[in-house]
Amino acid sequence: MKSVLDDELAYEVLSVVGEIPEGRVASYGQIAELIGRPRNARLVGKILSRAELYGQYPCHRVVSSQGRLAPSFADQRRLLEQEGVTFKSNGNVDMKHRI
């Protein structure tokens, strides 16, 4: 049986992440839709949590559909702010920066 988290799927997700322009964000769900798996936003998150195994990708540009940051990614906000992404008063990304 083929593993759900195989390398081919990981590279498919990461290739989409690599296309997110500086200063923009995408949601886990958007990425899942773009790879033809619209119900697999959590799977995208799982792959991104292991992205360092595959190289350098701008995973900091991926947030929840509400603009929430990844809880285990301490530098995510700083990296996004450096790219000009703004945040709402509640700490979420202003989703006007969505691709």
C-alpha cells in the first residue's frame, strides 16, 4: 500500500508553495485544491511541517483560511512582516494578501 505522505506528493505540495510570491500568502486549503485534493488541507499542513527534509521552501507564506499562523513556527510572523504582509489586530494575517 502506498503511503499518504510519499515523496511525490510532498514535492507536488512544495512546488506550489514555491510559487507563492513574496508578500503574498496562501491557505492550506488553497494548496490542497491546487494539487487536486480539495479535502486535504490537513495533509498539506503535515507535509509543510516536514518541508525541511526536502529543501528550502517559503512555507512561512502558508496560513489557515482565517489567516492564523502555524503554532509551532515562531518566526513566521517576522518573516511575513519583512515581506510587507500586514496583520489584523487579532494577530491573524490580513487575507487581502492571499494569492
